[in-house]
Amino acid sequence: MNYYETLYIVHSALEAGRLKDIVLTVEKSLKENGGEIVATEIWGKKKLGYYIDKQKYGTYILIQFKSDGTKNNNFNIHMEQNPSILAYMTVKIENDGIREQTEDLDTQIAGKEAKTSRTPRVEEKSTEEVVVEETPVKESKDEMGAEGVPAEAEVTADEKVEK
Amino acid sequence: MAFISNHKVCVFCENNEIIIDYKEYKYLRKFLTETGKIIPGHVTGVCAKHQRRLTNAVKRARNIALLPYAIDPRNA
């Protein structure tokens, strides 16, 4: 029995539910072909080194398994026929390259989703900052004190948020 | 970019903790030119044994699109 690992790229447009389905189908076909899964790791959405099927981004998933290697060809055929898998690569690994799975699939997918959903929050903050910058310009016409103005403006911004 | 210096010592022979693996693609970028080519060992100072492993790792990373085959410096 040898250890192998397969790194495959899933279409980035898939939602969390579909992503989990695909991971489970891959694991199922692996078990059918005599593989014993050691660890599954979701790397998340990454920019590809080059376009694959006109896609610029993809979700990388690493799966490590134990197998005698005789039915790996059937597993590769299954990966080839899956339309939502952009690319895959199966490699033989040594014993020291095995990773321990610390988190479940659900927590890993949820964690990657939380990271991707942070980007719109940053945009919201940037719009608030623009409002803060606009207010001192109006008040600077009346008063020359530049240092006190931003503090007042921040207070107004906070009040707006509370409202 | 490359580790270009007069005193050339293999980085991987000096430090045994560095693992040459295609999954460490961010580290492998150090051994590529800005157009994506592998820098030869006599330039970087990497010994022949580790250069062989390095090229294999880069080629695996290219196969699974972790690294590009070629980079156009005008677009980068």
C-alpha cells in the first residue's frame, strides 16, 4: 500500500453546498476504487497560473489517500469526466508528506466563505471614510482649525452609523 | 529573483528544514525569472541534486496551474 495525493481545481462559481457535493462524490469514487482517505484539505479560491476553460480563478482541494495503486486509473477517469473539475493531478507521496486533518469539511468550507465575504465589508468602510473626508471640507470654510474638525466629523459619522 | 552572489552555497544543503515541494509554490517563485523560466543552478548556487528536485517541483506546480508556464512581463 502506498500513499497518494490528488490536487484538483473546482469551478470557482460553485456555491458552498455544491462544493461539498463535489468533494463527497470525489471521495465516494475514491472509496469505490479501493482508496482509503487520510486527509482532505480545502485551500480555497485562488488565481490560476493560466486560464483553464476560460476561467481565471478556481477552488483548490487536496485529498490524500492510501491505495495499492492498481485502480488509480479508474479514479483519474472519473475526475476527467466530471465537468465541474477544471484540472487534477495525482502524485505519489512519502510517509512524511502526510497531513493530519484537523477540521471537518463543513468548518473548512465555512472558513473559506467567511474569508471571501470580508471583501465587501472593506468596501463599506471605505465609503464611510469618504463621508468623513467630505465633512471637514464644508466646515473648514467657516473655521480655520483643521485639527478639531476631523474629530467632530468622526462623531457625526458614528452618529450616522447608530441611526 | 535569484540568489546571485559570488559566494555560492546551496540553500537547501545549508538548511535542511526547507522542503522542496510543488505545494510550496510561493517559495518556488524565487527560482524563476520574471518571464517564468527556471533559473539554472550555476546562477542560483543550488547544487545538482536539489536542482533536479526543484525542477520537478516547478513542473508539477505548472501542471496544476499553481505557477504559470510563461509570464509576459508587460502584463505582469
